[in-house]
Amino acid sequence: MRLLPCSCEGLLTWALVLLVLSESHGDCPAPQMPPFATLGDSALNESYPVGTTLRFRCIPGYIYITGSKPTIQCLNDSTWSETPTFCERKQCKIPALENGKVESSGDFRLGDEAKFICDGGYRLIGPDTALCVLYDDNTVNWDKEGQYCERIPCERPPTISNGTHNGDTYGDHYTVGSVVTYTCNKDFSLIGDPAIECVVTEDGRNGKWNRPAPECRVVQCSRPEIENGKLTSGFQASYPYGHKLQYVCNPGYTVMESEFIECVANSSWHPDPKCVKEPSTTTVPLPPGRNETSRTTPSPGIPVSTVHSGPTQSPATVDPGPDSATVAVGKLSLIVALLILIM
């Protein structure tokens, strides 16, 4: 066999060319799928030639992010171009709630929950939560709808005997914040607060009146007879409910509780007008040589009090001095002794 002559330099050149061609025309492996996206109708191949561009589309319930490009390309180094996230969840219509607010665990997109909350004085009609879900036509919407906030109502205010109120007698509609005022017929006095208001109950869903309705009664207090005292004004035979009088006590007497009295619902005066005798004192003299002390002789029912005038001494240091009777007996004994000696 005859060998053909060859150039070593030429062989090296061809080897380099083949190596470059093999590196530049290698395949890219199957790409990693972008989040929330699919390749579409075609299946994913095991490899792709350099220069191949793949276009993706979002899965149901997702849409393209504005400004993103849902494509990747097989580069000359047999790698894929950067694979960004270009799909995001679709957004449900943001619900409106008059006289209330809607809170969400996110920004009202697929899978987020909305919570409906009414303002004070209102109650929610319908479910208090809703979920953003996907429907068969690839649209998203809330699984529960129709919520609204209703003004909390109160029952009809009670009627009273011998009186009326200024409530809505035609529409008979009362809600939180409604105020009803009562008045009495002629010659009747209104006992209690004249107005009641519709307020929210403890459960936050119902209404109630904040206090019982007042009463209408005939109230007349006769002129009070005050022993050891007299009225300062208002000299008449009887007085209506709520009327106030003032009285004073005669000299030597004092007011028992209050100088003002009021005609109350049971046609009596409160507090009971009463004058009591002031306490009196008498001075009892002590024997000579004692500390000047005056003891009070109390009137019946008045506590005993002792008043000291001048310095006081403890019992252990007080020297009462000789008793008057003792001094007289001593002088008489001395005179008798002298007479016996003279005789």
C-alpha cells in the first residue's frame, strides 16, 4: 500500500475547524419550564438545535405580566437564555361595599380571600367572606356575591298611658341613632327621661332602646308642715312633680339633712324636712383649788363633753392641797390643847 503524502499543518487546521463547528452547532437540552407557564400544544423535546426559540403561554387563571416576553432561545453555547417569570395570577374585580369596607389576604387575585366588614350601626347581609376562584371559561370571580350593609333596626318604641311620642307613626321605621321623645297629657307629670335612643346590642347585629320609656302620672305634693321651721318661698296649697322648696329652722334648731326639698314621683317631699334642737351646755363649778374645769350638763340625747380652761396636769403630779374641813378640825384641836394647859 502506498501512503499519500500529507501536511501536518493542514491536518491541524481541519481539526480545529471541526472542533469549532461541533461546539457551535451543539443542541440545547430540554428547558426548565417557567413558573405558571406551559409550552402550549406541542410536547417538550429532549433537545433543541442552537438558535431555536420557544414561546410559552400562561396556564389557566394566569395572564402575562405587562412588558414581559414569554420566549427563550437556545444560545451558541448550548444553553438557554434567561427564563424570567412572565405569568401572574388573574385579579378578581375589587368588590365595593357601601357603608363598610373589604379587606383581603392579598390584592384580590386568584386564591385570595375577601372579608366584608360593615361600619358601626350597620350589619352585613350575606356571607362575610368570599374566595377568588377560576371558572371553566378561564375567568376568575368571587365564589359568593351580593353582600351589603344594612342599617341596624330597632323595634317600634313602646307606647305609654296618658302620653305620646314623636316617633315615625307612618313609616314605623327606626334604626340605630333614632331618638324618640315622650310628652304627657295635660295635668300629668313625666316620670323618667323623656327621650330614648336606638343603640346596638352586644352581638353587634341587632338594635334596642337604651332605656325604658318614661311614665305619665298625676303627682301633687301638699304644702309641707315643718315643726320648728318654715318655708322661705312658694306659699301655695300643692306643688307639681319636680318642684323644689327651701326652708329654715327656728332659733335653737338646725336642719337635719338638707335645706332644699323636692316633690318626687310618689307625691312626697325628699328629703323629709326636719328641724332638730341644737345641743345646750351648763357649767358646773368645782371646789376651790381644783383646775378650772367646766363640765357640760347635756340635754337629753346629747353626748357629754368636757371643756378645760387653763393648764392641765397628769393625775400623778397634781397636788390638790389640804381639804377645808381638815384645816378647821386641826385649828380646833390646837385651841382645846392650849386651854387645858392654862387650867
